[in-house]
Amino acid sequence: MPELPEVETIVRGLHGAVTGRRIAEVRVEIPSVVHSDLPGDFAALLQGESIEGVTRRAKFIVMRLGSGRSLVTHLRMTGRLIVEDEPAEDAYARVRLRFEEGGWLRFSDVRRFGRMRLAVDGAWAEGLGCEPLDSAFTSEALRGLLRGRRTPIKSLLLDQRLVAGVGNIYACEALYQAKIHPKRRAGGLSKERVGRLHTALVRVLESAIEMRGTSVDDYVDAEGLRGGFQNMLAVYGREGLSCFRCHAPIKRVTLAQRGTFYCPRCQR
DNA sequence: AGGCGTACCTGAGGGC
DNA sequence: TGCCCTCAGGTACGCC
């Protein structure tokens, strides 16, 4: 479910809420969603660790632990991390952490796609592409990544090895803002178009963070609150509705097995 | 190398 | 009501 802006919102909430706390108890409800890089039991290894801080890399939530290890969570489609005073009733709770200072962290996930991993080093992040909100992500850098690629631009935006953190909603929205057709060959984009795409990506992601993410269906942040960017979507989920710019009906096609929304008149 | 299909899961919503 | 189909914010893996 969550893309970069949603994960960033969760991370900011978690950072304030759990930094400095110590894990007193670990309850693993569904063992298949946890993994430990070290031999031994996930819960036993995690118990007693303190949380030094919470950061984001791509769509991963990284809790830095006192031992130097990290607890790395990926929410995939429907995962949630919720901070609460008491453990709430939840049929989809997968992992619960109780803190020595009081309070709980609940990892909940209807579809069991999400994962929690106890990592000893940075190997889990190998192969991830650049952070679109990092200063190193320039229009020139994006042009370099797209050069020579014959794939449709939308497919490349979803490829975490190139640009990390963009998902289906924001890929659609950025291409709309940049007035670029999602099926256009990535390597064939002019310098000017890449510039527009770069600007659009950064703007869309930054505004979505400002609005605390997009709640189309079930996304909520660490406090259980919905985001606000769903009211700003120009194309995603708007099939048949009229384009805000030119009033042509928004089209939906399938590209790289994903629903893809665009305006057939103003995206070229 | 890159692109495609499929798998992983569960639930919601539409058509009949 | 209920059955069956499609779709969902993501990624990994195997196959050409």
C-alpha cells in the first residue's frame, strides 16, 4: 500500500514515538513474516534492544537498534505500524513489541505480504536506486538512469533499482503533472521532458508528504490517522472522469501488470 | 539485460 | 443471498 510519502509519514511519527524506548517483549503472531539475518530466534534476539532512531530508505522503515543492528520493516500492500498504549484487538496483528517504558508497537497486515527483518548490516539495502528527494537526484541524474532504456517510462519509475520509493499512484501522478504519456519509451525522452518529469516527481512526493500521504483504501500513519493527498489526485482512480486540465476523460490501461491512469489528450 | 507471467494473501465490489 | 470474477498502494523469482 504505502509508497515513499506514506512511509515517510509513518517514519516521522515512529521516530518521535519510539526513539529511546527499550523492547521488553516481542510477540510474533505469524512467524512467516519475520526474518533474522542471525541464527537464532527473532523474538529472543530483539528483546532487550533499545531503539536509537527511525529512518526511511526507499519504502523500508528502519529502526536503528542499540546493538548496531536494525529492525527493517516493509509494509508492502496493506501493512501498518501503529503505536498504542495497550495492545488493540486485531485479527491481522503479525508482530507486537512491548516497550519497557510503556506502550506497544503493532505490525498489522491483512495480506501477510509485509516483512520484518532483523538486519546485522546494510546488505538488505543493496541494489536500491537513488532517493528521489535526495540532492543527488537531479534532472541530469535522472537522464542518465533513463538513457538507452527502451521500457515504457512508467515501468521504469516503478523499478526500485533506479529510483527508490515511487509506486503506482505517484508514478501516475508525476507523469500527469509532467504531461508525459506513461507508455513513452524512457530512453527517448527529450532533455526538456526529463526535466519536467524530475520536477513533477519531486513536487508530487513533497506535496504528498506535506499532506501526510494518500489514503485510497486502508493506509494510516503510526497514530492510525488517514492521509490527505487522496483529495489531490489528478488521475489515479479517476477513470472516465474529466481531466482537470483539458476535460478529456481519464483513461485506464494495464502497464507492467499495474493499473495505469492518464489523460489521453494532455499526456503525450 | 530486460520483459513478462506468476506467486504470495485477503478482502471489497460488481455482475448475474 | 451467494457465487464468481476482477482488482488492490509491492516485490521476488523463474522463464524466454
